Amino acid sequence: MSLSRDEALCRLRHGVPESEADRSWPCPVGPLSLRFPNFAWRRRALRAHDLHHLMAGYPMTMRGEFQMAAWEPGAGRYRHWGATLFCAPLIAIGFLWSPARMIRAYRRGLTTASLYSELDRLGS
């Protein structure tokens, strides 16, 4: 799967690896870098999720992930129970961080559509 120039630059700028097939993925938390399993459902959704960052304008940072976790249910969430469980704590932490930003992110999502329905349609 080839990346667009904008997507490649965004990944490079934020240190996101290009390989969606990696068995684990790094999650920087302050000075630490935690590694989590990269489940098949996550690998399948990752490219669309990263493009959502570009579409919505949320950075690939923890704060941006909180906002993206609120934006995606409004725009059309990825319909896998693992994704729902994964995003629920991000939404909760995001509301502790900034309830107003989280509500704005969700409302912005309501005015657009995510790419996840295309993944379902294409069966990829």
C-alpha cells in the first residue's frame, strides 16, 4: 500500500512508522515509549484513521488522539468491538483534559463522514 505525499510527510513529522504490518506499535507517553500489540483490526483501520487526522486537522499527538477518538464516532466509527474498547478510555481521558474540545470534536465529526464505511464496502 503506497502512501500519498501528505500522508507520508505527516507520518514522518510525527514519527509514525509506515509499516502497517508491524506486530506491535509504539505509543509515546511523556518520556516513555510503550509498545502495544498491533491487532489485525487495528492494522486494517490504521490508514483510514491516519487520513482522518489529516482530514480533521488533529495532530498525531496524545491530545490529537483524544480529539480523534471523539471525532470518529460522530463521523462514523470503525465497527469493531476492539476499536470501541480501545477508544473508550481515550474519550474518557479527553473529557478530563478538555470537555469543550471533545464536544467540539464530536460535533465536527457529525458534519462529515469517516472513511471506515469505504473499508467495509471494499471489504479490505
